Amino acid sequence: MSETVQTSLCKETIVRRNERNFLISRIGEEVVLMDVHNGQYIGLNAIGSAIWEKLEQPVPIHQVVHALMEEYAVSMQLCEQETLLFLEKMMQHQMLIVD
């Protein structure tokens, strides 16, 4: 059975990455962030890192989804769902700014 997740983000939401509270390092295709307030490390896999890179400037989520679909063989429905879930997790860690 699939899990239903409520999200406060939608495809039209404009987001950007929050670099203020993090030290950021790229290791190969992955990005590692350290929260300067609590010392917590957050590792992003290749796809998470691709999303992080796309959020350098404010961008609507639907543009991120379309860019990911051009890079990866994934359906629009799955890409939207997984991208929104990932961005929600970023919000929980204060890694995301909603404009």
C-alpha cells in the first residue's frame, strides 16, 4: 500500500536553497552539508545533489521537475511526487527557502 503524504508545497511554489546556515562540500556527484548551528551532517545522493544545484536561484518546483525529467528516465507523476517529498525533507532541515 502506498503512503499518503500531505505537503505544503505545490508545483507552482517558488523555492531556493538556504546556504546561510550550512557549510557545503561536493564529493564527486554528492553534496554534503553541515548545519553550523548543531553540527549535523546531511549527505545528498546524486539525485538530491542535482536538485540542490537546481535551487541556486529562486525557481518554481515544476521547472525543477521538468529539468530532472530531462536528465533521468522517470515519469512525470513519480518525479513530481519524489521531488515534493525531497523538498519537504529539505524544509524540515531548514535547507529550503520558500519565496
